[in-house]
Amino acid sequence: MNIYLIERGFFAAGWDEYLSAVVIAESEMDARRTHPSKCISDWDGTETSDWVDCNDVVVSVLGMAHGRQEAGVVCSDYNAG
């Protein structure tokens, strides 16, 4: 598994929206389909009130995850208003 930075791409964030997150995932596509909120595990990849459609997510590899780390959100950047 890898560690990824997911960002909202060209879409500016307003209040009460996620800007980015660091996630652990098996693949770039799995990272892209991870919602930055740790509370949302069954996101269908479509735009929500606080995050962009998964096709608009920019994904960057940060490194390799440790063997015992689980897939999911490590931390996220939320623009609280």
C-alpha cells in the first residue's frame, strides 16, 4: 500500500469544505475514491457538499505505507467556517 495526498484540484474550497487529505490506499484509484472524512466509508465518488467528484481529485504519491498500516484517512485539511 502507498501513502497518497488527495487534493480538490482546480476547485477552490469555500467554508465547511475539505481542501485535501493524506490517505493510505492500495492504488491511486482507491485513493481517489476515498472521502477525506473519516466518518464516510461508503462514498459513491460523486460530489458532496464538502468534497469534489472523484474524477476531479488530484492524487500524488507520498511514499510507501508500513506493512501493518490499514487503508483509510490519516489526516485531512478542512476549511471550517
